[in-house]
Amino acid sequence: MGLQNKTILITGATGYIGSRLAERLVQAGAARVRIFARTPAKAAFLTRLGCEVATGDLTDAPSLHRAVAGCALIYHAGAWVRETGGHDEVWAVNVTGTQLLVDAAITAGVERFVQVSSCAVYGSRQEFDIDETTPLRPGSSLYADSKIAAEAVVWRAYQEQGLPVVVARPSQVYGLGSPQFTLRPLQMIQAGRLVLVDGGRHLCKPLYIDNLVDGLLCCGETDAAVGEAFNFSDGTPVPWRDFFGAYAAMVGVQRLPSVPYPLAWFGALLFEVQAWIRRKPAQLNRRVVRTLRSNNSFSIHKAQQRLGWQPRVDLAEGMRRTEEWLRTHGYLPQK
């Protein structure tokens, strides 16, 4: 699918993945980039780059139809990812919002719809080389369940109404301001609050942000991508002690404390109860603890073969770039 002189819509463009995707598309210069945002002020840095802004909300059908009009390609990266929020709030954005956007895309005759999902849809499996044929497993978290349901929406639109759909399933995305896998762990290490589970021997499946964006660009441009799902990770799982240890080294911390899994699980439960009483987000929850205990990996063979995609940035280079970004943006002191 050629993008020359076409208009691309990105939902979630004021978020981490969507904003980096918008930047890269603007830099490529082939297409017009339109971003969908609830608050235009939050998109100011993207408008300065030359992006159009369509104002609206994923739960508001008329605003979605206005945003989609004239677009050839949609990247749906908008989602409720915050730890707070009950079932109805998460479902309204991640599932009903996806349905409304799909309906608008079909009406507008969009040529391709790229759904940014997550490897969380596979659940808490303790398996290696999980590929795209692996059945999705609900029950691991509300977020994962909502992503499974959102995928069902787009697959139904592909099968029943012919919407050209591609589903991207990223693993644990870090680098250049990632809230979950860069900023939060760094700040917890700086505050002396990051604790490893079981010595950090279990496996992280890192994915550097620009490797993911490369994959998303392939999903939008490669004809063989339509009707397919693709896993994206850097391809080499690493122990959590090495992943978090890279951040610890940036701030001069030589050794991170550790607790056994049962103690971590019980502590997370107490944090959740405390947060429920105070009506505030939990500092730690059992979903995070389960993630830090998982031993699995995701096969990226399909993306490599079908899309010609390769993770160009390995962990060492990704962390070097991340440290440079953190120092430039004031999260770490300049050397």
C-alpha cells in the first residue's frame, strides 16, 4: 500500500506509542498525518511538526466519523492503559471505542486498519516462542481482556464486512519516555522502591520503541500484512535483573533488592486493598508481580518473514539511546 499523498489517522497520538509513530511518519514525509485527540493542547508538539488535529473522543461516534473522513490508513493506538478504572470505563474506551472507530472506517472506505493490540492477549502462559497461532487466553487482567475483545471487533469487521485489518501485538515497550518500562522503573530505583522478584531471574521481553514503530510502518505498507496478526519484540528475552539493572547503572545503584514471589504477591495484594480504601491507584498490583515472574517468549518469525521486519536496535543500544534521552529531558543529570 503506497502512502504517497494519502492521509493517515492515528488514535492515541498524544500517548507514548502513537506520538512516536506520528513523529516517524512526519519525518518520512510521504503522507499527511492526522491525529485524534481529546485535548488539542496535549498535541501541540505534534501540530508544530505539521500534524493535523481532529478533536474528539473514542466514545463519541460523530467525532470519529469526522476524524476518519478522507483517511486511507488508520493506526488505532488509543486505549485505556491506566491502572485506575473499572470494567465499564475500560470497556467503553478499549472495546466500544474500537467498534465505533471500525464502523467509521467502514463507512469512510478506509484502505487499511492497523489495530495496536498487545502480547498480553496470550495471558500468563509459561511457554517459549509463543506465536500468532496460540489461542488467546482471557483472565490475566482487565486490560488484556479488553484487548482480546477489541481484537474480536476488528476480526469480525474483516471477516464479515471486508475491512482490511492488521493486528500488531507488541511485547514490553521501553525507551524514549515509556511510562511503564522506562520512566516508572527509573523513578522507583531513584526512590529506592524497586524490588526484584526471585532475584530478577525471570524473563523480560523488551521491545525498543523504534523497533516497534518500524513494525507498525510495515503493517501499514505491506500488502501481505492484511488479515494477519504479528508479534513484535526485540527477539531476545533477558532476565529482569539485567533489564532493570541497566536503569540502576544509570543512577549509580549497584545492586537491587529482591523478595521471593509469595511475599511479593502478598505485598501487592495489601497495596491493592489499601488503594481501594483510599480510592487511589495501587503502587504495586498482582498483575505486575505476575509479569515479573513470567518465563515465556514470543516468536517474531512471522513478522520477519511476511513483513521483512527486523529489530534493528538491541538492548545495549536501546538503553544507550534511552539514557541519552533521559539526560536530555532532565530525568537524569547531564554527564
